Amino acid sequence: MSFKEELQKRTAEIEEILKKYLPEETGFQKTVLEAMNYSVTAGGKRLRPMLMQETYRMFGGSGRVIEPFMAAIEMIHTYSLVHDDLPAMDNDEYRRGRKTTHAVYGEALGILAGDALLNYAFETAAGALSQELNERTARAIQVLAEKAGIYGMIGGQVVDVESEGQAVSKEKLDFIYRLKTSALIESSMMIGALLAGASKEEVDKIRRTAQDVGLAFQIQDDILDVTSTLEVLGKPIHSDEKNEKTTYVTLEGLKQAKQDVEEISKRALATLASLGRENPFLEELITMLITREK
């Protein structure tokens, strides 16, 4: 089976896992439940749950305790996109090739659907404790919370919002990218390693791999914002320019940004290889993400 076929097969398996954990659209609050499900089922690469599952498998994990965490990380990622698209933030009308949540349900429901997804993510992850009540599951929930919060994604978003329209140093830009993008990728891979019983040293190597994957992924995003089209990308291009954002491309130019992606991705794969464990699919997945066209 080719990598592309394998990717489609695993993505379909993840879609089935996600469906199991989505809320039923009933009750007086059903509009917010519909908005939540609309947001999660809008498609996307399912990159974070896939990285989590593949890291879990790489360390010999084979149970189902990983599944609620896979659903939870995708809910957290989705909520961040729903809020990112709001008029007060990026004010984007399209995401993943279709109308954004606030464009369909209105701004108030866009805010509430994001809030609901974040809360429901932790409700879902906490369900894993009924499967395995032990230190590694508790630690996984702690990582999920930390990487989504003020020392992770939210922290990065705050600095990003405050930096709009200003000249940003490379140091600050790296900080934004490490927190805003890498944090959830770190969370995904660290949780996969933790739940499979990886050692503290192994979890740290996975964290460093994931941090570099996130950084290279975000720089590639900067490159695509300049070089791609709405049809290929599925979201508006030149949105960084429109929002007066400093990116690797505005800071260093396109050529250097492309070299950075190559260098950082090589470092990520070298750290992964140093673990002495094999998952060829995971290695190919990381390479594909970093060199993607959309």
C-alpha cells in the first residue's frame, strides 16, 4: 500500500473515532451542538490525532485509552480555529474550503461553539480515566491542559495578537510559533508517548521533535500564504499581509524561509531517529506535512 493510500485509510479510521465522541444534537441547546459538529466535521488533515496515534504505536501502545485523547486534541485544535476566524481575530469567512462557523451561525454562536469544544475536549479526555486510572493517564491530561493554555497555544495567540502591525524580532516570532503552533503538536506526540509508557527522556525527545515539526509547519504556512491560491489552500491567501503580520517570509524573504523549513525538518527527523524506534509511516507523515502544498 502506498503512503497516500495508507494516509487515507488512517484518516478514515480517525474520522470514525471522532464521530463516536461528538455530542448528539438534541435539547434546547442543540444549535451550539450543531455548530460544534459543523466545525469538527469540516474536514482537515486530522494531523494532531494522527501524530498522537502514530507516536503511541511507535512506543508499542495498542490499547484504546488513546482514543478519547485523539478526539480531545482535535476538538481543542478546532475550537482554536473557530475563535481564530472570528471578526475580532482574523475575520476569515472561509476555512477548509467552506464557510467558517461564525459566518454560518453568527458571531455569538461562534464564540460559544469554541468555548463548548474546549470544555467538551476535557470532558472527553477525562473519560480515559475510567479505562486506565493511573499516573500516565493523569499526566496526559495535564499535558493536554498545559499545551492548550497560557504556557502553550493561548500564550502564543496573545503575543501574536499584540504584535499585529508591529515589527517583530525573530526571537519573538519563534516564541509565537513555538506556542501557537508547536504546542498542540507537542501535546499530541507527548501524550502518545506517555500513554504507551515512554521514559521521561524519551518523552522529552518527542517534545523536541514535535516542537521542530510545528515550527517548520508554521513557516511552510507562511510560504503558502504567499505562493498558493485560495482554491489549493482552501482558505484566503495573503491574509498575513492583510492583517499586517510579521512572518518568516516578511522577516527573512522566501528563499531563506524555504531553507529554514528544510533545516528544521531535518533536525526533527534526526531527533526522532535518535530514539532508536521505528515507525516509517510517522517519518513519512512528518516529511509530507512540512513539504505540503495546502
